Amino acid sequence: MSVEIGQTYTFKLNSGEELITKVVAQEGVLVRIENPVSVAPGPQGMSLVVSMFTADPQGNTWLNIDNVSLYAPTEDGVRMKYLEATTGIKVPEKKLILG
């Protein structure tokens, strides 16, 4: 498995859960991740929820890639929502100005 450090990825776990997270390091079959969130259905459609409620959010979190069935870079629109959910930073939509 080859991931780019500092990029946001969507991982489909063998359990069926979909995880969105930023990759910060890789050591063998372990990938260190930051701010993991899970995709969950809600009343207004899909939403992002904290993946680990009782873990220290500032601590190291590791993902064993042996438990991953699929992975891909996260789509830009979802990545912006992830950034907003994990940092509070709202990225404005890109708009073209035509003159």
C-alpha cells in the first residue's frame, strides 16, 4: 500500500465502515492517522462522525492496513467537509467570475 503523507484518504475497512482521515506517517502495515471520522447516515443524508469517542484526540492513532479492503484519495467536496468538521475552518466554494 502506498499513501502520500499529509493527504486525506477514504479507507473502506473490512468491517464495511468508511473512514476519512489524514495520513501523517507509515511504518510497515501501520499508518498513523489524524482526526479519523466515519461516514454515517443521518436525517439529512450522509454525515461525518467521530470514529473514536474515548480516545485522546491529540494522541497517536494507528490504522492497520491489513484491515483495509479499499482506499482512495478523498473527493474534493468531501475533503472540504472533513476539513471543516475537524478544524472548524470553512473553505469557500470555488466560483468563476466571468466578465
